[in-house]
Amino acid sequence: MSLNTNDYVKYITQTVVKYIDQPKDERKKIRQERKSSKESFLFRWFGIIPYMFMNKKKK
């Protein structure tokens, strides 16, 4: 499936306008929720393996 350039520009424009139309407080709240639900760096990049090694070192 290939996207037409006009379709892509239309999508980007709609996304930006939707973002701008949101109140500033709502944007901050959404950004904060997304930030708090994010996994840690090690887990995102390497999965659970680093945690297993870290737990062994602590014991």
C-alpha cells in the first residue's frame, strides 16, 4: 500500500490541528499520563533480561 503525498500531508495537518485545538491543560495532562505509563529505559530496549541480572546482584 503506497500513500499518496497529499494523503500524508492531509493526515499530518489534521493531527497538528487536532493537537492545537486541545486546551493547554489537557495537552499537559495527556503528556504526563503518557510519561508515567512508559517503561524504564532498560526494559524498553532490552526486555526483562537486565532486570534478572540486576536482581541477582542485589541478593
